[in-house]
Amino acid sequence: MNQRLTAVFAVLVMVVVSVSATMAQSSPTLRIGISTIEVSAEPFYAADMGFFAKNGLTPDIQVQPNAAVTINALVSGDIDVGAVGINNLEQAHAKGLAIVAIAPASGYDAAKSKIVTMLVRNGAAIESAKDFEGKTVGTFPLRSMGELAMDLWIDKNGGDSSKVKYIEIPFPATAATLQEGRIDGAIGLEPFTTQAKPFAHQIGPDPFAAIGNVWAVNVFVATKAWAQAHPDLVRRFAATIRDTADWANKNPDKAVAIFAKNTKADIATINSSARPVFLDALSAPLIQPTIDLMVRYKQIDAPFKPEELIYQAPK
């Protein structure tokens, strides 16, 4: 009898171990690098709302200071997926780095969003695009998408962007730097634009509109080698982002609460800021406008097909 009970117990242990192993395999950990700005905050929402769990993933969300650090972490294998600006992906591709977009993050939609503003210090003699000539403007980082968009707006509206001096000012320092008079204007990104309102005012439209009506601003990327080796994880992550984008676009107030909880940002400031729009799919037409912009301002040497930047699942 004891032998029979021992045998039954052994079988039960094997079943439990097998089930546990299967569950572990079905919910692998994904290391995700993001910055603490709303345009790349979807992993925070997905973790809180259970979208990662729904798609069989366990997130390990790691905060990165900037896109350069994120890309280096991808290449070194310290993270699996990272959120970067579309311009960062295009520059990496132009340099020969095998990095591809596996899901969209935030996008620009002229009818729905207002992400970037051109701020002018109160008292500065700037009323038109041409007035920016000879002035000093804060941006972060230098030659960012916001800076290039502002260049395009200036050049399209009678000014010469080559005569504008840009200096690097981290977004959280924008308000103080304007107040001190160290810069004449700044490229504003929420919620820091709202913080700068006592010392500056907006001029012109959202400069992103000069690039196009609808285009991808941020994307989630991985190395091509990692994506090709883990097509199922890419599929699950993309599904998670689709679920999250749909939820976040419909529930901005709930998204703000989750963002504030994870970043310690002030809810009142975020609520008074413009909301980002999250994309649920990525396509060549959403990328082409920024490739054209990068070529125009010599951030990449030559154009390439936007399809080269998008991960293609094996057939």
C-alpha cells in the first residue's frame, strides 16, 4: 500500500511540476525600457490594467534617461524592448544598427493632439517665424524631433532656421530657464509647457503640424536579431500595445492616475496638459514624413524605405 501511495504521490508531483513549468513558459518576463513621459507610458498602463497578463507576459519595466541609453541597452542585451522617438530609430538604422519597430507608441494627429508648442519668453521681441532669427531657443536633446519641426515651421513661414541658436535645456528646467531670461524661447513638451505658462506664451501652431497631419512620434523597438528569435513574444507584446492604446485613448483620466502613480508627477499639472494619442498600428505612411524631415535637415545622409524599419513576422 505504501509503495502504491508513494507512486501516486510521485505522479502528482510530476503533474504539478509540469503545470508550473508550462505556466512559467506561457508568461515569460519581458524587459522593457521607457522614459517617464506620457508618450511612452503605455507599459505602465498595460501592467496596471492587466493587458500584459492577458497576453501571457510578465513585464519588467525599467526607466531609461534617454533614447541613446535605451538603444545601447537593447544592443547590449540588457533590455528586450525599448520606447524611442521615431527619429532615434531612423538615425540608428542609418548608422547600420539592426533595430526595428515592433509596435507603435504615441502618434501625432493634427485633429486630436497637440504635443509640442513653440514658447516665447514674455517680453521677448518674437511675433513671427522670421523673428526667431538670431534668437536663442531651448530644446532637448539637440536636433530633436521638436527642434526639427520648429525649423521646418520657421522655413515654411518666412524665416531662416539656420540663424536660430539652439541650446540644450532639459524639459523640467524649461520654466526656470525662461524665467531667468537665459533663452528667448523654448520647444515645449507637456507637462512642462504648462509649468512655463507664467513666464512664456505660445506662438504659432503646433510645429508638428508642419511635418504632416498624422505620423508616428514614438515607437517600441527591439534588435532585429531578438525579434526574429522571439516572434511569439513580439506578437504578444504588439497585442498588448493594441489593447493598451485602445484603452488609454478612451480613458485619459484613468491613464493620468496610473502615470502619476508610477512617475510621481502632479495630477493637476498633467490634467491641464494636452493628452497624447496612442497608435494601434504601424505602417509606412506613418513613418515616411519623418524620413523626409531627417533627410532635409541632414540628420541622415540618404532616404530609405520606411518598411525597412518595421519588423516583419515570419510567414
